[in-house]
Amino acid sequence: MSMGKFQIIDVDLFMVFLLIIIIGIIRIKGTYISNSTALFLLLAWSTVIVLIADMASWLSDGYRGPGSSYTLTYMAAFFLYFLEPLPLMFWLCYLDFQLHGSMERIRSRFYYILPFIISTGVMIYSLFTDFAFTVDDYNNYHRERGMYLVVLIHMGMIVSSFILFIKAREQVNRRVFHTTVLFGGLPVIGMALQSVFYGTCLIWPSVALSVAFTYIYLETQKEIRDSLTGLINRQQFIDVLQARIGEYDRRGGFALLMVDMDHFKSINDNYGHKEGDRALERVSCLLGGKVKGIDRLARYGGDEFMIILETDRDDRVGTIIGRIEDTIGEENRFSSAPYPISLSIGYSLYEPRRHSSLGELIHEADMAMYAAKSRKHGNKTLP
């Protein structure tokens, strides 16, 4: 089981072009680079560099052209293994930031660089002992026993990413979970196959695919999702709502719900903004994960959420609102938080004859929400 040299180079080259296109898209989109995106760019560029080193290693292996063929092959292999820990190191940093959102924390995790230092030591030791690899008189590369230590280092870094994930599992959303599984799983499969079947080249193309998946599944989601709750943001929801209005003739009517947290300002004032953020996260999780019948949910802004229900019946909307209230009541009974969660909910059934614009539909749902809030709290204005 083997791949032709130029087939391997073609695969590497394709992956290089793919990652450079992704990097170019990030650069074209805007001048501001967040910490998350900066770490992703380090991950992507380091993978590009390793892919180029991998291509150079395959091109020089068995080279019979002019010049010092031995030196070319040896140096290509040396720099490939020297650079290989970098993408995995930047993946650990990127994952850490996704889980904890702190660059200070990453800077204090000096041990993330230890695999790179150890791998560098192995390569330098191999210069004098042929511990990791050799190049024979015919200019052909051969793995030696030390290569299994290099593989062990890489496996250790991948395992470390899963440990990071497990330690922070209570705060991990599904997108980070899926990305962690894929980023760890694909290279492990490629590494296992490449270790068993010499002549295959699957590790770094699989890493490149994982990087591309990370961009699609995590980085692009920041443009359409609220950073705190993970729900789609206001602009994305407006686009969805506008599209749903355009489908009225085909799909019929629907309900738009406006949900507002009661006493949210007092939670911030009495318990701090971090606790206020936790309250918002709790509400988003309860609405999105435990209430059946909700078809689309978004954080509209501040302490307001908006919901699309695929029904044009008041009784059906009333049933869903009842489920929301039951879910919130159950949360309050079992929660250790020092305050109860309370929601005011209003809604509007979309009808083209009554709503000549999107703004009118939103305004009607908003007014219904404030009416519900007023009834609940005895006509007192709540923050």
C-alpha cells in the first residue's frame, strides 16, 4: 500500500492552496484580527510551512540530480521533523483560548512549547547518532527507532488537547466539541496508517483538513453567532426572519416571540456582570435545549431573545410559552443561583395584510412583550 511520490506532492500542494485561500479570505474580510483569529492564523501558517517541508522531503528523497543530494535529503527531513510540532502546539493554544478566552492563561502555559523543545533535542541528537532517521548511499530516506519517539510526542500533544477539553467540558459548546474530536481524530488515523504503511502520506493532509474544518466550524461562526451565548446574532436572525417572510406563500404563517429577562439590571448590579453573563447563558441553554417546539432562537440584544415558531395558531403559541415558563420554574427550583430567573414573553402572528414591513412585525411582538411585562408586575416599569 503506497502512494506515488508525485501524488503525495499533489495532495500536499492542494492542501497548501486550500489553507492559503482561507488565510486570504480572513485578510480580505477586515483589518481587525481578534486573538482567536490570530491564533488560528498561526495554526494555519504553521501547517502550510510543514506541508511545504513535507513536499521538499519527498522531492529530495532518492534525488539523483546535480549538487549534494545527500545534504538536500538530510536537511529536508531534518527541518520537516523540526517543524512538525508547531501546528499541534498552536492547536493547543487555539483550543485553550476557545475554552477559556484568555491570552494571559496561554502565555502562562509555558509547557505547551515543551514538545517542540523535546522534538528539537531529538533532531539535534539524531544529527550525531542517526537516532531518528538515516539517508543511505543511494540518497534514500529511512526511518529509525527514534522516529517512534517523535510519533509519541505528537500523540501526546493530541491527547493533551482532549485532556484540555475534558477539564473544561462543562463550558464546552457543541461546535468546540465536534472540532476537537475531528482535529484529534483525523491526524491520529493518518498517523497510524502512515506508521504502519511506509510510503503513504496522510498525517499532514489530515491536519490541513482539520484546520480547514476549524475555520468553517469555529472561525466563520463568530460572524453570525453571539459570542456569549453561541446563538445566532441579531443581524443573522433578521436575515432569517426576512427570508421566512418571503416564504409565506409557500409555507404559511408563523409566530415571532420576543423574550425579555426581568430584573436583569438588578442581577448585574447586585451580583456583578459575570453573574449577569451566566444568567444569559442559562436562559439561552434552557430555551435552546429544553423547550420543544422552538424552531429558531437568537439573542436579539442585551437581555432580549427572539424566537420563530412555525405555527399561526394562538393556542399553539400559548402551549410553547407554557413550556418555557415550566422550564424556567423547574430551573429556579433546582438552581443554586442566589436569584430567580423570570421572563416576559410577547408574540405576533405574521400576516401580510397587517405587517407591511419587517419592522412592524418586530414592533408588534415587542409591544406585546412589554404588555406582558406590565401585566405580570402590576404596571411597574422593570429594568
